[in-house]
Amino acid sequence: MALYPKHLEELINLFKKFPTVGQRSAERFSSYLLKSSPEEINALAEAILNLRKIKFCSICYNITETQPCEICSDGRRDRGTICVVEEHSDFIALEKTEYNGLYHILGGRISPLEGVGPDDLKIEELMERIKKNQPREIIIATNTDTEGETTALYLSELIKPLNVSHSRIAYGLSAGSNIANVDQLTLRRAMEGRKRLYP
């Protein structure tokens, strides 16, 4: 005998595919939705369907509903600096500081243990962007864990021959910290105290 009706079982199984969501959490989410009003369920369904409208920016690879994204198309931004981050969550954290340049989102970091190599990231697109636009400075703001450091060193080696000044976000961040979880003041100090890698 099935514990749940078919449609509820399907919903629980879908929730279980979410990161960190196990059987019990999936059951709680599904139970909450069962008690929700039709209006709330319709609003949730519409919000999920609207995710289809979200794309990646053709320039910086941020998530957006317009091409290019609002940051890349904003003429008030400092177009001479490009801040390279791992994920969208890092962009959100840095955008809360006073940084006013452009971004490039790699879509992850080099991690051989997870099977992620340079070709899996938006590194080639970054190199093409640097060659085309000749920015004044590239700020490498990957996380300070082992994978983030590996990615930063790899990027630095690629950027050096292009003769473009680049810096690494300063170590106001504790080793192994995740940029998206750092408080705003610490992150601002890390940006202000970044160290130049080349030249």
C-alpha cells in the first residue's frame, strides 16, 4: 500500500532533488503546500514557470531577463574594471559594497575532485572579453578556499601574457570562507585592500 497519493509522492520526490533536502523536509514542504490556498499554489506555480524567462547574460554570464543584463548595459558603471567571481551569489554580495565596475561570472571554480576543469567554466569567454575590451584592471574575487585559490592562480597565469593589470581580492576574508556568507564590512575591506598580481 502506498503511503501517499500518486501526485503527492511525485511532489515529494521532486523536492528531494533540491540540495540539502531529504525525505522529511520534502514531506514538510509538500504538507505545507497541501494546506495552502489555491491562490498561493497558483502564485508559486507561476513563479516557477517564469524561471523560463531567465537567461545568462551574453557578456558577463550573470542571470538576467534582458540581453545584455542591467549591469553590462548601465553606462554609469566603470567599464575599466571587471570583477571575476565564481557564482551569482558572489555577485550579489559584492554588489552590496561600493564596487561600481563590471563583472564576469565563471559559473564555478576549478575542482578536479568534483570533475570541474577550466573548460567547464566561462574562462575562455573572459579571455576573449579582456582581449576585445582591454580593461584597466581585472579583480579576481574567487573564494579563498583551495579551489578558489587554484582558480585565481590559473586565471592569473592566463592574464599575464595579455599585459593587463590584475589583482586578487584581499585577505580580509578568513581562509576557507565563502564570499556570499561574509558580512558587508569585511567584504568591502577585502575589496579595498586587494593585492596586485601583475604587473
